[in-house]
Amino acid sequence: MTAGITSAGSATYNRAVASQPTDAIFAASAIRPDRSGAVRQAWGPLLLYVGIPLALCLYLSFNNWQLLDALGFWSTLGFYAAHAAVPWAVTALLTWGLYRALARWTPGLGVVTTLGSLLACVLVVPYTAWLMSAWGGGAAAEVLRTQAALGWSWGGLAAYAARATLLWVGVNFLFDRFLGYPRYRYAGQPDPRTAQVTLSLPASTVAAIDSRQTPHPPGSPEAQALPGFMERLKKPASLDMLLAIRAEQHYLRVITQAGSELVLYRLSDALRELPPDLGVQVHRSWWVRASAIETVEGQGKKVALVLSSGERVPVSAPYQALVRSIVDR
């Protein structure tokens, strides 16, 4: 069974899932399981919400030598701490609100973060104007008034919004794509770090590849190895007990014969660690074990699987043909 086959004439192979060579035509290299997820989840919020504003504060402080001369280092640092931290927090809150409000349409990271930053720029302008007028006195007030006069023109405001938006979008892109800390990726959206290769193959080649995906013998090392997300379960369970997994925001609901449990994990990482012949993804948020499927209910756009545990799992349109081919075997 090949989880990526969607029709008799085409197959989609994920290099992170196809961990064994299947044909001389192509061979996908396995990606090592990500064991550093817990570290990223612990340090990610601190770096994103504290480290970045602090770095921005230091940069702005040393970059404004006129204010440094007028106020001194610590007062200038305090000014830019207030100048950076509050807009950064407002931008994060507004982006999160838009992320939740737009969940029905599941826009990409760039759309969500750009809209969040632009909306925040509009809301924080009064705060920034007040801060520049209220901070310091004497020479410092004169410096800030002069700089404010240059910045509150339409061109200055547009430049401010462009810089803030580029920074916010770029930082979130960095955290999502390279640091493994996605904040505004919807459940089931593919991991952009995982390469996808789509090949059009003759039906005979697809059948040959499919026939070579045989299950591991019971008791073999491959059958006994636990994926990383199962090692986090409070109630220990073997791979033979796994029935299904479901993505819920940044968590993963693991359904086994012993019940269900939430763990902090990404679906894309879990799929990467599972044996490719064990089960199949049937929805952007669901993976099920092939042998756990009891019946298929419904037709057309509304199709659901009933598992041996009684769980009902929705099947989205792109996966329906594959699911029925599995059940009909």
C-alpha cells in the first residue's frame, strides 16, 4: 500500500514518508525524525516574544546617536524598549486574532502576517506619537520632535508600515520555515520544509510499486520501533495499538486501543516517522491505520470511515479513491 497514490495513473511521493526505495525510477531519501520539538516549543515563545523585541530595542538605541547624546544610554534604551515591545505585542495579538478569524479560508503565512502587521501599524501610530511627545525633556524632546516631524508625513508612515511589515513577516517566516516553530499555520497544512515530488506513472508501474509495499513481519525491529509522538504518551502503547492520529492546532490527538491522548507534535512530523505501509492520510488533519478501517459510510463529498474503535473519521475528496481501493482489497 502506498499512501501517496491518488489514482491509477498518478502518484504523489513525499520524500519524508517514503523511507524505503520502491523502484529504480525514483528513490526518496528519508528525513531523520525530529527529536528537538520539545526544545523548540520551550524556547520558541521566549525568543519570538522577548528576544526579537530586545534585539530590535538594542539596534534602534545604538542607531539613534542624537538621542543617545541627549538622553544617555539607559534612558534611550528605555524609550526604545517601550517603542518596540508594545507594537510587537499588539502585532502578535492582532495577527493571532486574524489567524483565528480567517481559519475558514486557511490563508497562507504571508497573508496572515501581512494583514496583522498592517492593521497593527494603524493602531499603534497614536501610541507611538504619544510616546515621542511624552518621553524626556529639553534636548531630548527637541530631538524627538524633529524626528517625529520627519516621520508623520504620508511617505514616512508608508515607510514605517513597510519596514514593520517586512520585519514581522520575515521573522515569522524564519521561525516557521527554519526554526520549526510555526505560529500561524493551520492544522493539516503541509510542512513547507518537506519536499513534495509528483510523478505521473503508468498504471502498471503504480501497481508494481504498490505490490512491493509489504507490511513488516510482526516482531521485526521495524514493527516494534516507536515514533517520537508515541514516546510522549502518558499511557504507554505499542505501534500495534495505534489506530489513528488527528491534528488539532499545534497538538496531535493519538488514538490507540487504550484510548486517546493529546501530545505536542506536528502531523507532518508524525507522518514522517510512521512506516509508509502502516496506514494512510485520509484528510488534511487525519491519518488512519489501514487495518483499523471497518466500513466506509456515505458517498459523494461526505464520506467517513468507521474504525474498529467506533471512531468516525472524515475522508476528504482527494483521498476517497485511495481509501476505497484499500477497503476493497
